[in-house]
Amino acid sequence: MPVLLFILWLMFNERITIDVLIAGIIIIALVSIAMKMVGLWNPSKDVQAISRIPSAIGFVLRLVYEVFKANIHMIMLVLSPNPNERIRPKILRHYSNIKSDGGLVALANSITLTPGTVTVDVGDDYVYVHAIDEYAEEGLKDSVIEKKIERMEGN
């Protein structure tokens, strides 16, 4: 966090001189000490967050791929000769091993971002999902996105 605060300090200053750098270091050090004393900052949490960056990048890349794939499927569904025959909407209860609230929110938002599915409700260990057809339903069963979220939260 001190590194991010220092970067912000440099961005908000119009020039980078010795006095700006020294003042920034002193101010950031005092703010960091104060935040640590009142319990708003824990250096070990920074190390954990940094170690999760590769998993987060993998999650975002996979989510973009899944959204692209679902968009192609929706285009094919809409442009098919009889889309009404292929559309079979369902409400599904999908159980998840994700335990953290943030992880469940990430899963619910990922499902909603993916065309053909919408998260309807979120519980402690499940999400209710509206799926437009069987393809969308199958995507939930072996969800790579869910595994990526589990990896990010350390399960």
C-alpha cells in the first residue's frame, strides 16, 4: 500500500523534484505507521494480494474468453432458422465451493456478464441462475471461472 500511495503522491504533484520526493516519503511513512497502529493496514495482506495477481489475470482472461464464446453461441441461437425450438429457459440452483462473499459476488457477476445466463439469487453456497438453453446450463456444470475464483481465494 505505501507504494501505491507514493505513486498517487507523485501523480498528484505536477513536478518531480527532490523536495517533492522527500516530502512524499515522509508523509507516506507517517500515514502508513498511523494506519498500521489503528488497524487499517496489515503488511502481510499486501503480500497475499500481490501473490494473487497472476490468478486474477488468469481469471479476467478466462472470463473474456467465456463471454466471447457465449456471444458467438447467442448469435448462432438468434440467427438460427427456428430459435424458439432451441430456447429452453430454466432456473437452476448451482452449488458452489466458494466460501467468501467477495468470491460469490465475483461468480454471480461473471455469470450475469456471460450472455445467456443471469444470476437471480445468491445464497451461502449456491446461486440461482436463469439459463436460456442447455448450452448455458452445461457451462455452469463444469465452470472454469468458478475454479479460477476458488484458486484466487485460496481454496
